[in-house]
Amino acid sequence: MTSPETPPGDYEAGLLNRRRILGDAWVDKSLANRNAFNSEFQELITRHAWKDIWGRPALGDKTRRFMVLSMMLGIHAYDEFAMHVRAALDGPPESRLSPEEIKEVIMMAAIYCGVPVANHAFGIATGILREKGLL
């Protein structure tokens, strides 16, 4: 979906990155939930977060995964944290994070964001690891 203000290809390029990082199932579910109220927001995040930011060449996907997990904890965005933990565990091999790497993000969050944040994050990540048979 593009609008007259959208440069050709930006939405499509963002959608490719979004699918690579979050997986087709998540993106398909998200796009299926578009409606007249939120469709412009979906287009905005696809163009700007997924094309303009995730498409920048200086940092690889794995580095961005670490950063997003950290930032989601810093702002207490636990639903987004859970989504990105799942995506990090299931992503392409070159950008996949191990449970040990995710644990290290949470350990740093304990110091920089607070113990209650890390405690909550460990609960979320533990549930996801169990769900995936990794714990």
C-alpha cells in the first residue's frame, strides 16, 4: 500500500526488511489487522523504521537486534521486547541471537534500567525459551 506522497519502492523495501527481521507470519498477521484507523501507521513504520532505519548499511541486523532489545527494556515496552526476542531467536542465522546473548542484554538492563525491568524481562524471555523448547 503506497500513497501519492510515498516515493516508489520505499514501502516495498521496508516490507522486505520487516519480513526478514520479524518473519512472514508476524508481518502477515500485523498487515491483516490493518484498518481505516491504523493503516497509515502501518505504512509509516514500514517505510521509516523498516526501510529508513533497518535498511541503513552501517550496522548489521544482529547489532540492531541487540539495540532494539535494550531500548525496548529501557522504555518498558514489554510486548515489543517479547516480539523482538522471538524474532531474534528465529531470525536468519547471520542475525540470530542465542539465549545466552539475550540473557546478556537483560543482565545489562538490570544495571542500566533497573532490577525490576530485568526481572520482568527474564520472565518474558524464560516463557519464550520454554515455548520454543530452548529451556
